[in-house]
Amino acid sequence: MAFRFNLAAVLKYRKNLEQREYLELGKVQQEILSVEAQLEQCDERRMEAVQRREQQVAKGTVSVHLQQAYEWERNLENQRNELQVRRQELQVKRMQRLKAYEQARQKREILDHLRTEQLHAYLLEQSRREQNRIDDLFLARMKRRS
């Protein structure tokens, strides 16, 4: 008789849930990395805009151009603030996804552990039965010789 784990379907379901949570966690992490890259780009563009404005001021420029430069910098600062808010939201979401993944993993590990224990008990019982058969054969041979 082969080993059969009664909760195999539940274990498979738990593994699927764990995998899904892991993938969701990965997606959120990718979004965070994307937002952080956008933040870096925004900072670089802002620094370039500041340098351009300072060069224009040093050369002497029309106030309209200077006003446009300040407006561009303000837009970049607003974009940066929005990205920072988005990153904060994603970090909260990542913590939630991490918690959900850890719970799913823990539930799967409990069933895995139960399966391992049942398999060990099954193998032990099989070993005992085999030993009993060997002992019976030995005793039967000993009786024949006597």
C-alpha cells in the first residue's frame, strides 16, 4: 500500500497561495524599484534645471525665461513629491504583501510538516511490517528444520 496524504489537495492549494503571494510581493517590489528610478531621474532633471537657470542668471537673462525656469523646477519638485508619496504607499503595500506571504508560507509549512510526520510514521510502520515478515519467514524455516 503506497503512502497517501489525506490533505494533499489542501497542501497543493496552500502551495499555490504561497506562490501567488510571492509573485504579488515581487510585483510590488518591482513597482517600488521603478518609482525609485523615476525619483532618481527627477532629481537629475531638477539638478540640470537648477544648473541651467544659474547659467542663465550668470549670463543675464530675460525675467520671462527666469520665471519659466522657476516654474519648471517647481513642476519637477511637485513630481518628486508625488513620487515620494507613491513610494510610501507602495512600501506600506509591500509590508502588507510580505505579511500575507509569510502567513501563506507558514500555513503551507505546517501542512508540509504534518505530511512529513505522516510519511515518517508510514515508513516506520512499513519497516515494522517488513521486519515481521522476515521474522515469520525465519521462524517458519526454523520449524521446518526441527
